[in-house]
Amino acid sequence: MLVTLEAGGMAGILAWFWNERFWLPHNVTWADLKNTDEATFPQAEDLYVACPLAFCIFMIRLVFERFIARPCALGLKIQANGPQKAQPNAILEKVFTAITKHPDEKRLEGLSKQLDWDVRTIQRWFRQRRNQEKPSTLARFCESMWRFTFYLYIFTYGVRFLKKTTWLWNTRECWYNYPYQPLTVDIHYYYILELSFYLSLLFSQFTDIRRKDFLIMFLHHLATITLITFSYVNNMARVGTLVMCLHDAADVLMEVAKMANYAKCQRLCNLLFVMFAMVFISSRLGVYPVWILNTTLFESWEIVGPYPSWWVFNLLLILLQFLHSFWSYLIVKIACRAISRGKVSKDDRSDIESSSDEDNGPPPIQKHYNSTTNGTNKAHGTNGYLSAGAPCPDEH
């Protein structure tokens, strides 16, 4: 009896979730979009394959980074050493590992008296110790090279595919005869590969280099995955291919600019960053709202008319536009700094900490010099590793 009730409850939930009045335009049912001998349409169950494929992509990434990206990095003289290590100190190490990695002012004063160290020296030690756990420049290069390789492949594929379609040149074609638009093999492959990649990014984000915009990126990946899923299930695949290809364009330049930065090819990095900034801002703040949002909001309203999932889809696209604006702000901020300093110096989302200008100046004077503190003055914080930070924000 209990099993029957549970089965009935699950069936009710599924029926509510897949309500045709939410997902589809008026007078269209799921039965109308069943596959036939004449035409194939997107089916929700097609997306299940993306989960195991995401795991495969993650494993391919590990192999790629180990046997391709790493040798390339070493060939470019990128060393595996990470940020400057903090001087060994048993007392501070115990506080760092067992109590807190970010001591407050009261604890800093106590440690200062206990060790007879200057407070600023202790602050620097904790900053160096936190940075010590961050990945090396070699690891960052390998991560960027993997993403560059994927983005280059998928963007090339998208351009080659879309240039043969009618909706690339006339976006109104995205809505003519909607939703009875057959699913082609090219669209299916494009969608599954993009969805699998972003699923792999969603989970690998917890093992990758942690940035200051971790939550923003997590939200971005969720929004991207939801958009891909939404547009596939209710067969907005045509406009979905345009969105994916448009976003991949800037990502290629972003990752290769970061690679040039890690390899200390500063002039090449600056050139690539300028190219990236131009493509990103023009595509995300220009082409995207004028081309994509115009067709999803206005042309679709005129040809098809709104319905519940249409509203959700467009809200997600608008959310993506807000993220574009946020990242564009960061890019402009970096560009302004680059103009004043003469080079792209640091990503505002850098995984290496630098809390104040004190790291750029002379080291603080300790109260006394003894065997415990000897050598501490040689550490100048993380300055010198900042230029190895990514030159621009990750995004899609």
C-alpha cells in the first residue's frame, strides 16, 4: 500500500513538473513532439547521456593536462613552484591548522607577544601560508590550456555548423514553425557536448583554483546548464546554438591570454587581452542584447507568443546579461590599471592574496631578531606572483 502511494506521489510530481501548459505553447502537447519516421524532435531523456559524458570529459581533462599541457608548460620554462612559502613556525602552524586561517586583531596581538614578532609580520606569515596552499603557475597554465583547447574546438564546430543554417542570417527563422522544428544530428551533438562540458566545470569548480568570484561562477554555470536544458527540452534549440557560439568566441581569447601571461610573454598577453576585451564587451554588451535578446523577447513574442517556460527562459537570458555587465566592469577595471601601469598585472579574481600595499614596500621591522624569526624579512608577501594571475575574468 505504501509503495503504491509513493509511486502515485512520484507520478503526480512528474506530471506537475512536465505540465504541457508550462513547457509548450498553447495547443501543443508532448504527443505532438514524439519522434516519428518523418521527423525527430528533442526528448528530455536525450540529456541523460550528458552526466556520464561529463565524467568522461573530466577524465580526458586529467589525461590532457598530464601528458599534453604539462610538457608544453615545461617547454615554456613554467616551473611547478608555487607562491613563496611561509617560514616554518610550530606555533603559527598550529594556530593555522587547528584554530583559524584568518586570525582576528586580538589573536594577532597575543601571538605578537608570545613570539615577540611584529603584528604585520604575523599577518604576512598567515597570508603567505594561505597562498602556499594555492596551485602553482604550472597548474593554472594546464587548466587554461585545457579550457582553451575545448573552447577552440567547440567554437570552430559551432561556426562551421551555423554558417550553413538559415537562422544565423535571419533570427526570425528560429521561430517559424516553432516548436515543430526537426532535431538534426549536428544540433544534438552540439548541445550534448556543451552541456557535458559545463556539468564537468560545475563539479570541477570545487577542485580547481578557487577564485574570489567562486559564487558568481557557480551561479553562471547553473544558469548556463539550466538554459541549455530549457532550450533543448522545449525545442528552442535554434536560438540556443546562437547563444552558445556567441559566448565561446571570447572564451578562446581569454584562455590563450591567460596562458601567455603564465608564460611571461607580456607583450603577447597585452595584445591578446586587448583583443579579448574588445570581443567580450562588443559581443556580450552589444551583439547579445541586440541580436539574441531581441529575437527571444520580441521576435518570438510576435511569431509564437509568450507562455510560462518562455518567461523563465528569457529571465535566465537576462540574468546572463547582468553577469556580462559584471564581468565587463572587471575587464574595464583591469584595462584602466593596465594603461596606468603599462601592462596587465593582476586579475581582480586572483587566487593569490594581496591585501594591501604593505606587500609592495619594505618588510616591517621586527621587535627582535632571533633564531625563530631570522629570515622573515626576506619575505615580501605575494608580490611577484601577482603577474602570474589570470589577466581577465573567467566567464562564460
